Amino acid sequence: MADLLLDRPPRLVDALQAWSHRLGPEAVLTSNAALAEVQTATFATTHRVHAVLRPRSREEVQASVRIADEYAIPLYPVSAGKNWGFGSSVPSRDGCVVLHLGRLNRIVAYDEDLAYVTVEPGVTQGQLHEFLRQRGGRLWLDASGSTPESSLIGNVAERGVGFTPYADHFSHVCDLEVVLPGGEYIRTGFGRFDGAAAAAVHRYGVGPALDGLFAQSGLGIITRMTLWLMPAPEAFQACYFNLADDGHLDAVIGALRSLKLDGTLRGAVHLYNTASVLTSYTQFPYAATKGSMPIEADVYRRLCQKWDLAAWHGSVGMYGSRNQVHEARRRVRKALAGHVSKLEFLDDRRLRLSRLLQWPYRRLTGRNLSEIIQATLPGYGLLRGVPTDTPSRRTYWRKHGMPPADVNPDRDRCGFIWCTSAVPLVGHHVRAVVDTARAVLSAHQFEPQVSLNLITDRCAYCMIAIVYDRDMPRADLRASRCHAQLNDELRHRGYYPYRLGVQDGQPLVGDDPYGGLLRKLKDAIDPNDILATDRYV
Ligand SMILES: Cc1cc2nc3c(=O)[nH]c(=O)nc-3n(C[C@H](O)[C@H](O)[C@H](O)COP(=O)(O)OP(=O)(O)OC[C@H]3O[C@@H](n4cnc5c(N)ncnc54)[C@H](O)[C@@H]3O)c2cc1C
């Protein structure tokens, strides 16, 4: 470390020595390789990082924060740093030290009767899934579509989402342990009282509830959290449907809203447009388009025919007793009749049957059923809380060459930017966002990859992905211009993002009273401005 310290300001040199002394030298990384990793996202970023700290316990997190405060060095916490499409591990401002919490990776409590688990930030969704599987799979987590290596707490800190009835992740956690910028720590809800029996099972405790302050805020570092788990239902079925064209969107959105509001569909419905489904089957057809981008209409048509793609593909899980699932299926059929071009249901029994019939089926139809089953399994698993790397492969859409087995879009210079919008569950709102996304992305020569996540009963998140190859000349610049224009146009029409990328800074904190209150809170909690500055607040 000595050589590297030579070209650093004295304040930072002193802080690095203090961290090294307190955490041990192996927990303070300053090598070029370590810094390059946390300075790389799936789009262009300019923020440089001075060091990466890897504490092992809450006490070491507190010590790290106190040292940062003493020497006025800004810190940026990440749990696994897989915030792909939103900035990965890259801090929200230049000159930070990244506090990587991956070594706090214990599952500290598990209660099967009350269906909860308490975890540290380094616990990944893959790790929790394996833990639950080893205990008989009686409880399910809600997995996100991100990598199994992503962090449960990191995802909740961003108010991330998944697929099952527990898809709105922040609504299913409580008792946050949070280290504040001064170094002290608090617990939220009943967790703040010694020996409180209901700490892990009640969200608010008594008095003002503070949990919301610590998501999308950078006001504290979450070092522990209780997550509620879903009891494996007696019956489960996946429902898949297609929409032949956009003309059916209004009716289908209306039908799905009713099915969600009346409790028939408790899971999150996902609708994916053709361009986004295509990325899970194949990669950009450079040979067929002779390099022209985005894909021309006739090539597009041929690809859609080849993969049997409709305008929209929907999926949702149905959970409950056998009777409940049977009834849900009946209601879904009735509500979607006449509006969808295909409606299918899948469960474990049908999957087993399909496996048995794959050879006769191939002989009769010439179609490879086993390939279809393989393609279906990851999505089917997500509806049951099984994390998978498959969706992350779509970040390689415009790369030349297949995605590797160990998917890592940061390392492999995959260009991927999420643009999100919260949209009321009404057809004309949904179409307005989809049409805007289509127009802006096409104008910038990107395929408009759009999905709608019906997370709550009244609101969908529209997820728009700008996917490109960072190795192509000026691609980063074109993508960031497209992202900025899309954000502006959506906001102008009243559709605000549900979540920000690290490049967005804090554009939503204005001079209004709400912005003023946020600033007062930040000043009170973090007077020296050392924590995740410019991230949301
Ligand atoms: C193809 C693809 C599919 C995806 N699917 C989904 C999806 O279905 N749902 C979804 O939500 N996301 C999805 N993502 C986005 C992202 O990959 C996930 O949200 C992922 O969980 C975030 O990474 P992480 O969990 O490692 O969090 P981190 O990168 O560790 O953290 C994210 C941010 O939260 C804050 N933070 C992290 N830890 C703490 C802490 N302990 N205390 C305070 N603040 C903290 C920091 O600002 C940090 O930058 C997807 C991305 C891609 C590319």
C-alpha cells in the first residue's frame, strides 16, 4: 500500500492508515484491480474511488464510519454491488471510499413458524434459497430477476421487486439495524426496545416509524434486517398468455387490475414486449442486419416467426390451496377471454408429463419439447422464488459472442441502462409510457425493450432497458443521451421513475418544502456529509 499512498492527499493517507490499523490491512483494498472493479458499471461513469473497505462485523462498520467522519472522507455502501443497470458498485460522487459489506454474510435468525429470516447485507438471494432448500423448502423467498449473487439487503435498500405475492420487497421487511453517519447504530420498529418479543414480526413498533428513511436515501448503512418469507403454498400454477398486438393492452390491463384488486392474482404479473423476450432467446442478429441498428422490420418479422413471438408475453404465478388455484384459473380464463391469443397453465405435474412425452412429441411434431422446457424453467422458478442467472444473460444482447457461464456485465463491457416509470394500472397510462419508450429508443437506434411489472394492485413499474455494446464507438454516449431524453419525456408527461440510476444524482430533490425537509434530515443525520452523498438525497 505504501507506494500508492504517495500520490494521495495527507487526510486520505491518515484515514487509510487508521482503517488498516482497525480492520486489518487485508480489509483495505487499494490495488488498481480492486478499484477498477468498483469504478465499472454497465454504462459510462467518471467517479473515481480511493479505496474499498471490507469490514466483517457491525462493529467494524461503525469503526469505518467513525474514521471516515473524523477525516471527512465520503463513504459509499454497497452490499454485493450487483446493481446492474443502475450503477453497479460505482458511487454517486467522485472521490469516495466504497464500503463493501459482502463479508457480513450471516443468516442470523430463522423462524419457520413465524416465517421470517434475519440476514446481514452480504447474504445473497442464492445463499438464502439454498438455506431454505436444505430446510425442506417449506418457506420461499421472493427472488428478483437479478443474479443469485445479488444481495437481499442491497435490493431492499433500493426498494427492489420480484415475482411472488411478496414481490414488493420493502413491504416485507422490518427491524432494520442501521449504522448512522456518526457511527452509532439504531434498530427500527420494536427492535429498539430491549427484549421486545414482536421485533421480527411487526413493521412499525410504536411512535413514528423510521424504516422508510433508510431505503433509497443513503441516510444510514443497513447492517441487518428481518425479511418475511412466504409459506410454500399447497398448490402453485404458472399462467402464461400472449397479446397479438397493442390493441389489446387496454382491455388486458383492465382485466388484470380487476383480478389483482379482487385478490384472484396475488403474485406480480409481468408483461414483456417482443423486443425484450427476443433477448432471452438469442442475440443481436448482426449477420442478418448487416450491422444496421436497430433490427429492420423484415428481419424482426422473421425472428418473431422463428421464435413464435407475440406483441406481449405475460406471466404470473397463482398460489393457494388446490381449490383457490383452481378458482383463480377459472377467473383468469374468463377475464382474459377474447383479449389474449394464447393462455396456458403450467405446474409440476405438467412439467413431469412433458418430460416423459418429449420424444413422442418430437417424432409427431418435429418440435424440440426439451428445448422449450429448458427455456421455460428459469422463469417458472422465479415465480416460486428460485433465483437464476438467466435474465442477466440478456445484458449480452448486442455483444458479439455468447454470454459466458459466469455472467458479469460489468467485466464484459455489456451496455445496460434501466429507465423506470411508475404507471397507474390504466390502459391509456400504460400505452403513453410504452409509446414514449418506443419512440425515444428507436430514434436512438436501440430496440425498445419494455416490460411491465404489476407489483401492486394499482400501479405498474414500466422497466425500459437500453441495451448496447460498450465496445462500439460512441455507444456509451448515445445510450446516455437516450436515457436522459427518455427520463425527461416521461417526467414531462407525469411518469416519474420509481428508482434512480447512480448517474441521475438527486434531480428529484427540488426547492419545495419536501426537498427542504429532506435536506434538513440529511444535515441533521449526516452533518459532515460523508455518506452516499448525491444518492437520492
Ligand atoms: C437483467 C437484469 C434483471 C434484473 N432484475 C431485477 C428485478 O427483478 N428486481 C430488482 O429489484 N432488480 C433487478 N435488477 C437490478 C439489480 O441487479 C438488482 O436490484 C440487485 O438486487 C441490486 O444489486 P445488489 O442486490 O447487489 O445491491 P447493491 O449493489 O449492493 O446495492 C444497491 C444500492 O443500494 C444501496 N445500498 C446497498 N447496500 C446498502 C446498505 N447495506 N445500507 C444502505 N444502502 C445500501 C447503495 O446505494 C447501493 O448502490 C436486474 C438487473 C438486470 C441487469
